[in-house]
Amino acid sequence: SLLQIDNKGNHLLVHEESSINVPAIAAAHVIKRYIAQAADELSFEVGDIVSVIDMPPKELTSWWRGKHGFQVG
């Protein structure tokens, strides 16, 4: 499972199986290839579509949480 912080700063344990069922709130079209640098990140190629499932406020983090295929990160 992964550690995630909610919008109040509380740590939540997120299981991959439950995260994959979270509805997307946006879709992101990949314009730059990215190779995951950590276990909780996703790799994607130019042209991929990533389903965004969490967009925390910029003050808390610059990272969004998304789904790509059967991976969440």
C-alpha cells in the first residue's frame, strides 16, 4: 500500500486495489515522456492519457494522483 496525504494533511494508507476504482476528476494528455523515479510514481509516454483522481492544492504539493492502465501513482 502507499502513503498519501489528504487535503487536511492527514496521512492515509491507500491500497492500489481501492485507488484503481476511484472515479477520475480530469484527464491529462501526456506531452512529455516520464519514467517513474519512485514506487508511487507512474511512467508514461507522449500521447498517453492519464486519468487524474486527485489534485491537491498547490500549497500542499505539486504532484497529482492519477491512473494509467491498471497502475495508480
